[in-house]
Amino acid sequence: MNVKKTYGIFFLVYFTLGVFEAYFVLYIPLFYYEILAVNRNSLAFIQFFGYLSLIFTPVFAYMFDAHIKSERNHKIFVFLCVILLCSCFSIFLINKNILLLYGFFLGVYFLSRMFIRTIMVKIFLTLSVESPKIKHHMILIVNGARGVSFLLVSLVFDFIIKNVYSLPQWEMFFTIGWMLTLPLLSIVLFLRNNTIFSDQSSKNSNEDIESKSIKKKSQKMVLWGAIFLFIAFFLASSDLIFLSLVSSWVLTRYNESSLRIFISLYYVITIFALLGYYFASKIAKRISNHFLLLIFCCIYLFFLVLLPFSNFPMFLVIQCGLAFAGYIANYMYVSIAQTISVNTRYKTFVYQILLMSQSIANIVFTPLGTSLSAFISVEILISLSSILLAFSCGIQLTLVLVNKIKQIKEFNK
């Protein structure tokens, strides 16, 4: 497949997925927490079962790696998921007051996204084997598309929502959001006449597997390192315990004007996130990714500790800092996961297993934060997240020191 066309497909797919994510992260929680004021324990229960679908990602990744070899079948799965994903938003628009309907939307969204991402990851890993340069371009494009989608949705919110408590305006806002997801259907036109996987890629991959000469002792060290890295990133993702509450927190802690400023200036936070990814793509090739992951998790922790004590202007500055540091840390973890997975037999499966740390964090921390917010302030939830992130930094520091000691021993041999 033409590399430029592949870049275009990735941007289109992840832009549309970013629109869905923007609604789930910022706007739907605000709508349920403050506009409809639903029971938070009931909402947490629905969220738990919606996010539970995320644990099936590695299973389907293994299925694609081991059993689905036909490119035609891959394309069929993409087409079906695209149609399902766009349709589920329509179902949600019918009656947003029914939490079960929201739970269905959430579950279908994650299942459809899982299929699409698994296939896109397979394309990503196939191309990244051919060229490390493509790997960094892909990571930048994927997250750049996400940033553009957040920016566009925030502008739509500012244009449509003049009274944050007006239900008709929210109806219009959700309808436009549904329209923004329709371009995902055009991926059918891109994929229909293009070859996704080449035989040469498969051969190269097999040759790489056959030519591996890693000792069993080294494999065990990599395995244990991957396990502790998985745990560390799970703890680092504990900020999910309050992230869905941020827009609601701004409205209640400050005021509606502050919420509007926050939404209007969300593109600035997005720009800092994009700058983070750009900066990460430049330094990732020169410095150890494990070391950079530790450094920027520590920087993220610094901003997180300050967040509960901030006034609104400082809150905006901290959000930019969190976006910059957080996106660099995420970039490093994805890069590490890709490096580990390409040297395995079922690379997509291993890659999804490593990324599953964030999926499990979603299942655990998001519903927990929603439920606890009924009687615990968001400030306390942020402090709890800071403690868990500090533990994560401790684990990462240990891994960095162990790798450094290993390098010194190998150098002295």
C-alpha cells in the first residue's frame, strides 16, 4: 500500500475515533453529572460493564494474528465495525435519559473501536518492521488526529452551547457530533482498492523470527521487565479516577464562565499535547525510552500534586503541563511496547497485552472515581492518583537502574 495513502487512512480513522473519545471524556460525563444529575452509583455500574469490553482486545488480537490471514476478511471486519460504530451513536441519540442505552452505546463503542484498532495496529506493526521512521510518523499522525478532533469538538461546543443547562442545545450538540463521525464510512473507499498487507512483510517478519538468537535468560529478563512495566503504567494511568470528572469539577469548583473558557481554550491544551508528541518523536531516537518514560511521569506527578490547590488560571497552565508530559510518557510506553512486540511470534497480541494496562485502568479507575465522587471531593481523588503515580515512578526507577547495571556488566565482560 502507498505510504501516503496509509497515513491518510490512519488520520481519518483516528480523527473519527477521537471525536467519540472527546464526547466520552469531556461532554457526556458533564451532561450526566451536572445537566441530568443522575445517580452516580448507577452511572458507575453502567460504566464498569461498558469498559469491561476492553479486556477482550488481546483475545481478538490473537485471533487476527493466528487465524485470520485473509486480507479480504480483515477488510470485512473493518467495514462491519465502521457501520456498527456510526449506528450506535444514532441509538444513543434516541433517548439519552436511559442509562442502559448509554451503557449499550459505551459497550458497542469499545467493541467496535477494539476491532478497528486491532486491524490498524496490525498494519502499523507490519509497516514499522520495514522502517523505524514509519513507526514514529504513525504514532505522531495517530495522536495528531486525536488532537485535531478534540479541537474541532471543543469549537462546536462553544458555538452551539450558549446556556450549559439548555437540553435543546445539548441535543443539537450531540447531533452534530454524530455527523462528525460519518466520515469514518469513507474508509471503505480507501481500503476497497488497496492492498493492506504485503507478502514481503510477512516473509521479513518470519525471517526475523527465525533469525532470533536471544538466550532464554535474556528472554526471562525481558518478560519480567515487561510485567513490571505493565504494572507501572497501570498505576500511572490512575489519573483516570478523576479525568471524567474534570469538566464537571471546573463547573462546580469555579463557575460556568470558567467552564466555557476551559472548553474554548481546550485547543491550547491539545496543541501542548501535539507538541509533546512532536518533542517525543525527536528525542525518542536519541535517549532510552525507559528513562524518558520515568522522567516525564515524574514531571506529570509534579503538576498533578499542584492541581488541587490551583486557582483557575493556574489550573489552565497545569492542564497544559499535564498534556505535554502525559503525551510524551504515553508515546514512550507505546514505543517500548512496539519494540518488545515486533520480536515475538504474535506481535499484535503481545502489543495489545502491553497496552491493556491502560484498558484495565479504565475498567478499575473510571467507575471507581464516578462512584467515590458522590461523597468524596475531586481534590481527594486527585491526591489519591498522585500517590499511585508516585508508586509507578518508583517501579520505573528500579527498572531503569536494573537496565543500567546490566549494561555496565555487559560492557565489562
